[in-house]
Amino acid sequence: MQERRDILNDTIAAISTAAGEGGISVIRISGPDTYRIADDIFAGSGPPPSRREPFTFAYGHVTDVGGRMIDEVLMLFMRAPRSYTREDMVEIHGHGGGIQSRQLLRRVLEAGARSAEPGEFTRRAFLHGRIDLTQAEAVLDLIRARSDRAAGAAIDQLGGFITKRVTNIYDNAMSVAGDLEATMDFPEDELPEAVMADIRQRLDGVDRDMAELLSTWGEGRVLREGVLAVIAGKPNVGKSTLLNALLGSERAIVSDVPGTTRDHIEEVWILDGIPIRLVDTAGLSRKVFAGPASGSGEPTCFCTWSRRQRESMTKTSKTLPPSTSRNV
Ligand SMILES: Nc1nc2c(ncn2[C@@H]2O[C@H](COP(=O)(O)OP(=O)(O)O)[C@@H](O)[C@H]2O)c(=O)[nH]1
Ligand SMILES: [Mg+2]
């Protein structure tokens, strides 16, 4: 509890837009000092930020300590608890570009904010009870989604889809537990069979719901992490051609000279909304290719291939011995 109070007592800031050039970049400030900081750094006509209405924008400039202009900005005002973190929040919309946004952030930090840790705004949203853990996880999934389908699953989760299902299971289990407790007062032979049958049936329902929810975990993981598919085979059999054809772009060099691909190339290919992490590899040499069933030379796709997954790969692989992984 002590730690939690400390965490939430200070004011944090970060650049919230992606790095690189862009029309605008957004700096977010959250915490008790937000409006003092905003008043310090903002120059514009009309009242200072601390006297603005929530959910309004103000046009003006962010200035340095000496009053010199750093950037022309729009400021958006939000008041606790009606913000993402449930704290006082201000967004500064400045011009995009690495230097410019870093200068704005530096000014905000100079005025008293602390640089936010990765995910700290979402952490505050969680600590203040605005979102639960499954929703916090969904925020990251949504940001990192690599296909429409993955983004759709993250949005469902963010909207509380998983929370609702878990709560439902919990409530049903608690209601069975309550009824079981009530039956304890009765001697066993006086309990009507119908009561026990009903409890058994409801417990089966809880069990079924849990199994069903658990079965969606695998699909979620595939959408989140993608499926790793390695194109392996002898040099010059058309592995790079296959990768390019699937991606619809000339990502890998195709050549009739064997051994053109020297290093592995990884690209994401979306198949039915599922991100497939396609890996084109250098060819496998004759020496390690002398496995018993490896003679065909056809391009071969493995759905699992990594050091961690090598064990499982040997189970799924039909054509290559596990030792070939060192050539990839
Ligand atoms: N005839 C024919 N040639 C192909 C085919 N696929 C690839 N090639 C050619 O085979 C050569 C080697 O292809 P590449 O994709 O670089 O093979 P990799 O070494 O396995 O990556 C190139 O000259 C390609 O144009 C195919 O389906 N048919
Ligand atoms: Mg190649």
C-alpha cells in the first residue's frame, strides 16, 4: 500500500506517439502536478490551463524558462477521474519529429514531471481501478496487433469480454459453494437427491465454462505472437521465390547461383487474419541434409522453429533431422 501511494503521488510524462517524423507528436502528462506544470510551460491567450474546462483544447506555445518559444502546440485538458489514468492529465500536441518532441518532453520534465516507465500510464489506469489486468494486457496487444483479426480480439478483451466470462464463472462457482454450505446442516440421508443432482449439474457447467475459456487461450496466443514458419530446403530449390510469392514483394534476392541467401530473413505474412512469421533461410548443406527422408529437395515449411521449440520441431518435422537447425 505504501509503495502504491508513492507510485501515484508523482507526476509522469512521456512522448506517446511513435518515434520518427510525423505531422504531430503527443506528449502526455499525468498526476497531481499536471496543471501546475502546464501553467508553467504554456503561453497563450485566455485563461491558464488550470482554469480551463476539461475536454477542451487551447492553442498556444510551450516556452522555455526564459519565455522563448519551443513549439506551437494544442493542449488537451482532462480532469480526474475522467481520464485514461483517472488522474489529472494534459496532452500536448506539438509538431512531429524526434528533436522537437524531445525538447517538449525535456521542458515538461524540467518543470517537475518524472519520465514515465514503459506502460506506466496503463499501470496507473489499472491501480486506479479503471481497467483490470486482462484489459491492461489487451492495451499492449492492441498496440502490437499485426492483423485486423488480432486487433479485433484485443478490442474485445479491452471491452471486458474476458472479464465478463471470468466473473460469470466465479459467480456460478460461488453460488454452488453457498448452496453446498447450506446442505452441510442436513444429515446426508435426509438430503433430497434432486438437490445434489442440481449441484452436480451446476458444477459441471462451471467446469465446462472454464474448459471453453481455456481453449481460447491457444488462438489468442497465435494471434498475438504469430506462427513461426521456416522455409527450409537445399540451396537453389526456390525458397526465396516462395517467400517473395507469398509476400507479393521482392523481399529476398532470387538467383540461380546457389547460396545467394546468406542470412535468414523474417517477414510477417497475414493468412486469414493470422500473422505468419515467414523465415527464409540459407540453404541446408549436403552434409547435414543427409537425413533419411530428406531427399526430395522440396521447399519445406515448419510451423515451429526456434531454440526453445527445437524439441517440439523434431516431433512435427517430417523431413529434417533436428541437427539442421544450426544452418538456419
Ligand atoms: N523453373 C522454375 N524455376 C524456379 C522456380 N522457383 C524458383 N526458380 C528459380 O530457381 C532459382 C533459385 O531460386 P531461389 O528462390 O533463389 O532459391 P533458394 O536458393 O532456395 O532461395 C532462381 O533462378 C529462380 O528463378 C520454379 O517454380 N520453377
Ligand atoms: Mg534463397
